[in-house]
Amino acid sequence: MHSYDEDLTQQVMDHLLHRLRLDPPPLGRLGDHQELTLALKDAIGPAPQPPADVLRTYTGALEPTVVSCDHPAFLAFIPGAPTKAAALFDMVLSASSLHGVSWLEAAGAVAAENQVLRLFADLAGLPPSSGGCFVSGGSAGNLSALVVARDTGRRRLGLDERAPVRIAVSDQVHSSVGNTLRILGVEALVVPTADHRLTGEALRTALDAAERDGGAPVVAAVATAGTTNAGIIDDLAGVAEQTRGRNLWLHVDAAYGGGALFVPELRERLRGIEHADSLVVDPHKWMFAPFDCGALLYRDPKLARAVHTQDASYLDAIHGADGDTEPWNPSDYAYHLTRRPRGLPLWFSLAEHGTDAYRDAVAKGAAMARRTARLAERTEGLELLREPELTVVLIRRTGWQPSDYYAWSKRLLAAGTAFVTPSVWEGETVARLAFLHPDITEETVREILASLLTGDHFPA
């Protein structure tokens, strides 16, 4: 099984080359459960199958039912569109079986990843001493950072390691943060938002009340730089003022909005992010890296090492038990141990294209969101629900019910025009378009908006 197979290699490479040449790639379609069950019947059994037959099952039955996130008209959720350079180098990473746990095993890979992390830290305004590692995404980053926030807060207050504490979050915080707090056994101090945005004043009021309510002490606060549903940026400067004044940990979830750091006029909207004690950015979103690539940074990495470093006799070699001190072990900065150096494809793409190209590509997504907002405003029967702060546009179609939006979404995908899924805004189902791919065209946007008016799809 581990021998080189020229025929297998050539067949797979031929498919990869075909896929990479598609511009754009096929949007994909919804999958039918019975169809897929039939296609996969007998795919895995005791005897081998010819590579061509297995590949044919994939290309003919499986791949078409996966919506292509790198299609310019993938406007649902928060898309991901890796550059060709990043996608190609991800193949090198996989084919080479690179491991990224420690400096001992992967010094070159870790050094390159750290160069990218340094770029992000500098863009965010974090100090030269800051650092971290790449994780699988925002959920893993939030979990890893908040366990450090919890344990650091307990030590600061002289509390037992099991003592109850609270972490302040807004009522708009990402679902992964709520899940993290449940996993950690930490109570959330939920702070009401004004217009869906956490402000310093609201946090001040909540923290003052928490000091009087007899509950567990608050040790940290979470702010969001780009909510998933609407791209809203919290009052980072105001929140930071409260956390710094009270010696609380500030965690900033910039999984989506972190791409804005590349663009000076958007970076200003993130003012205050430089005060973060921990920061999560997902390059597989607005920085055009392959899945699964999340960047986790700490202002003071030694606090994370104190929480996350795993001790075991077989790990002594990577921790310098012979007296040598390793420069950097990514396993010391998150809950993981085994990991692939998922930051390398991004490093390769950044090195090849340069940061100016990234700045321009990020800016295009924001510009298209603004143009779409103006088009919606000028279109009778459509209502722009709020001005986009980043790249999410929310639109109401006058007179529509939830079923109308979902039927419209399915028709758009079936026609190969776009993948747009509805969302709920203030209790009402609406159309939600998230722009990240720099190659999305205004022509496609006009076609989508026209289909909203008719409830159907009009070919371009």
C-alpha cells in the first residue's frame, strides 16, 4: 500500500490538473441520500478495486454533490476560496506527510508558520513578544484561548483550579464561544447589545452589576470582529478600556473579520484589537487559505504554555529534557498535540503573491458588498436591512415568507448561478449574501437580485 504507483499517481494528477484549470469550478448541487447510498454500495470491500473505478465513483457521484466553496458565487455562510498557489502547496503538504507538532520534528515548517503569525500580529498591533500557532479554525482557537483565559484568571485571583468563574460575552457572540464555555464549565455573563454590537458602556454596566450580584468573579471578556450573520464589529476599543481597567483577559474573535487587517481603511474599524490578550483569525475565510487554517495568537505566549504544554515521558525529547531549549513548539499553545503544519500553504501563497495582492483581494470583497447594498437600495421591492461593515449584505424581499426564500435559494443553486442561503435577522427570514471571492462580478449580483424580485432564476 505504501509503494509508489505510477498509474494511480497519473490518474489522480490528471484529475487535479483538470480541476485546477476550471475557471470557475462547477458550483455543485444538492446530494440525494438514496443516490449516494447506491453510488457507494460495494465501494469498500475486502478486495482491491482498480484506481480508475474508484476515481470514477468520486468524480461521477461524490464530487458533483459538494458545493464548491471556491466558486465566486458561493455567497452562503462564510465562504473560503484558496488561491491556486495555496491549494497547490496544500497538495505538497499532504503528499509529504509533514508533521507540525514540535521544533524537533518540523523546524522549517514551524519557522515558516511563525513568519505568517508574526505578520498577523504586526497587522493587529500586538507586541513583538506575541506568538501562537495554527489550529483547525475559529472553534478550536476560541476553545484553546479561553481555557488560558480561565486558568490565568483563577491564578491571578488566587482561586482553586476548580473555582467557578465567569466570562463576559455579548448576546451576539459566535455559537462556538457558547459551546466552549459549556465545555470548560464556565458560566457566561451575557451582555445585551445595542444594535447587535457589544459596546464598552454595555460591558461596564454588566461588569458593575456582576460585582454586586454575588456570583462567580468575571475573569475575561470576548469581543467579536465580524459577526458571522451580519459582519458586525464590536466596540473593540471600548471593550478593551473596560478589560484593561479591571485586569480582565480580552479575547477577540476575528475569525471572519481578521482579513480586514490587510486594508488600511478597514483596519481602522478594528481599532482596539491591539489590546487583545488572545486573538483568533481564520485565513481559510477571508485570507484565501485552504481549509482547515486558523491562526491563534497570544499577547503573552508563556501564559498559554503554562496551560497547554503536555507532560509525558515520551514528550521529553521535544521539551528539551537534555538541557536544550526548543525555540517553539506549536503543541504548547492549543489543546492539540498531533497537527499538520496547516499554515504552510498560506505562507507559500503570501510569499508568491505578496501582501499587496492580499490587500487588494480583501478590499474587493468589501467593495462588492457596498455596491450590492447600493443596488438593493435602488431596487423597488427590495430593502437593505443595514449598511455592511465588512462583506455581509442582508436584504428583505417585500412580501416573502420563509418558504419563498428557501425555494429561491434551491433554484439558484440548481441553475448553477449562485449558492445563497437565507438567514434570520431580528426574527425574520431574509436573504444573506457574504462576499469574499475577489472574482465575483456585478453582473452575477444583478442576476441574483433580479431573481429575488421574480422568485425565479433568469439566465445571464
